[in-house]
Amino acid sequence: MKFSVVTILPELIAPALTAGVVGRAREAGVITVETLSPREFTSDKHRTVDDSPYGGGPGMVMKPEPLLAAISQLAGDPPAHRILLTPGGTPLTQARVRELVTLPHLVLVCGRYEGIDERVIELAIDEEISIGDYVLSGGELGALVVIDAVSRLVPGVLGEATSVDDESHSAGLLEYPQYTRPHALGDRTVPAILTSGNHAAIASWRRAQALERTAQRRPDLFARFHPTAADRKLMPPPLASRTHLALVHHPVVDRTGKIVTSSLTNFDIHDLARSTLTYGLAAYHIVTPITSQREKAQHIASLWLEDQAGAPPTRKPPASGSRAHALALVRTADSIDTVIDELTAEYGVAPLVVGTSARPESFPAAARRSPSELLAEASLIPGPVLILLGTGWGLADSLIHSVSRVLTPIEGGSDWNHLSVRSAGAILLDRLFDRCVGRPA
Ligand code: 4HQ
């Protein structure tokens, strides 16, 4: 494979490619790297390659003619694939690296100063690549990154073919932790599983570590990752399937801030039950201390559930199940503490209790979470999550002690903010569990 680098600082390129894997590949002739400076295509005394920008402003711009001449000499005719390194390009990914290695010849164009004349891009660049969201003093380090990442995939460059195979197995995940001798480094010993001799167990442990690290450190990568059936067994169950919604009628505040018990509304029962089903939640709990209201809620829910063509009225109990029978999707309870006790019994571990509030200032700053922060955190712990939605004018501040997290409020950007609890609930579920944002239609 051939790499050609257009740069006014060729002395930055070759010395960086003499050692290690890439150095050996060059010595063996598996890859070749050549450089050419646009200065070779100037005719003035100072060999000028830059000029001031039209329209004014600071710094200098690379002149088009020497750059175009250097690119066409290196690219040949028909031209090889010509890449410009620029922070405005498409971020380089391993997926693109795997495609680039299939090309026989890459021309890497490095800008200096404030950049290059736009017409060079229009006339002589096939692809713009960025190596990351920071600003370098020139494209040379970017070109070296491309050469390094692509070269190690050229057949015969990496010693063991298995290194690359192993990478494709773990594509889209961060690496599992590695250990070597000594077994004890001070008081830090190597995880026992790695010295067990059980190769299947070691492979599972490594895979679980890679999955967990990716979920924790790179939620962006994890969201795009498609776990296999075997992966799913190593991961906590999907968050939605262990998330419970509670519609709280007490303790809530009225318009004056007084703690009250609100009354049940038909719409809230129906609409939040539909949201609960749509997003695949474990259950929807209607919480009121008034017995007749709980009976009314059960009655409405049972009528509604019987009417639902094809909709499952119940969900299977979680985990190994302390209860044999399936649990109702719509449930009632006399207090939040009762719901917490029920979930603790069902899952064998207390729920993570999440409050919602239009005024999260009354909750400790350390407890506040955006929906994506909550998602990242709760996805990693295997137990149930209980989200509290307040009716009336919202959950009473006295609940601070029962709540370990509070979600950032929904803000539409106007100065009037009075969403109905069922709208707020639906928006929240979509922020946590949507499957469509960022996906092609
Ligand atoms: N530069 N990824 C400015 C970069 C860069 C990056 C290259 C600095 C181009 C004109 N290149 N010059 N980030 O920062 O590729």
C-alpha cells in the first residue's frame, strides 16, 4: 500500500514512521511513504506558499497553485484517493480505516496556517477527515494518524493475524482490562478468574468488562452497539423492563404550596398506562392513600385493559421471581413506601427512586440527573428503577428523603410551564427510552 503526503514540513513525516510495527512494514516494503512539498512548485525568490485571506482577518491561507501542483503530481492520472486533514472533516473511525485499507494509494494533504483555499478542496480533494475535535498546528500529525491506523490493517503488517480478528470481534466496544506478571503488585492482585484456567469463563468475563466499560465511559458508542444474545446474558436487563412509573396523589402540593392529596383523574390513568405499555415499562403504580380511589383506579384499569386488542395486560415478574404469577401492569398502592417495599420484595433489591420536579433546586445538587445521565447510571445497576410523577402542582419537598435522584425539569423555552403530568411523563419516557432519535427513517 502506498501513502503520499503533501506537506510543507516533510521532515515531520518520515522520522515518525521508522520504528515499531509501521517501521518494519516500511522496511519490508509492505507499505511505502513518500512526501512532496508545495514549495517545489513555487517560482518566486521566497518560495511563497501562503497569502493573506480575501475578506481580511488574521493569519494566512495556503495558496492554491503550488498545492494543486503537488497533489496532482503525487495522485497521478486517474488520481488516487485524495484526503485533506482538517478539523472540519468527518471524524475518523475504525470503520473508515477498514475501508481505506482496501485502496491501493492514499494521498494525504496537510494544511498549515489558517487552512487552504476552498477551491483546492473543490478541485482536488475527495474526502475531508478530522482526527478529533481539537486544533493542531497543521495536518501532518493527522496524516501520520491515518497512516498508522491504516497500515496496521495491511495484511502481513501485524505479526499475529489474531490481533485484528480479536478487534473485529470487539468492534464498537472499549477494550477489557489486561494484566501481566507480577501476580501481586503491592496489595493489587490480578482478578482470580484470569488464573482459573477456565477459558470460557475468562472470555465471558472479558466480554462483560468490555460491555460494562463501554456503557459507563462511552454511552455514545454503547447506544450504537448491537449486543448478541450471549452479550445480553452478561448485561443487566434492559432498563425499561425494570422501570416502574408511579403516579403520586400524595404527598403533593397545591397551587399555594400546601401539602394535599389530589384526586384521581381518568385521563391520567389511561394515558400513562398507554405510555407504560408503549415504552415497555415493568408497571404503572397509582399511589393514593384513599381506598375508594384505589378501587376506582383498579376498576378503570381493568375495563381499559380488557378493551385493549392485542395489548398485554400483564408483565412477567422480574428475575427468578419471588412471585409465581405475572403482575398486573397497572397497580395501586396506598403510599410510595408501599411501592418501594413491593419492588424490594420482587427484585430482592431496593429500587433506585427517581423524583421529577419543576423546581429541582429543593433537591441536593448531587442527586440531580439529566435523562441521559440517569440512563447511563441506571443501565449499569441491575435492580429496579421507580420514577415518581407528581400530580397537582408537583411532588412535595418532604419526599426529598425517599428520593435518591431527581430529573432535570422539562423546559420548553417559554415563560409558561404547566405541562399535564401525563404529557410530562410521556416526554420523560421518550427522553429515556426512545428508539428513533438519530436513526434513519
Ligand atoms: N488541523 N484533524 C489546522 C487539525 C486537524 C484535526 C489540520 C489544524 C489543518 C490547517 N487535522 N490545519 N483536528 O487540527 O485533522
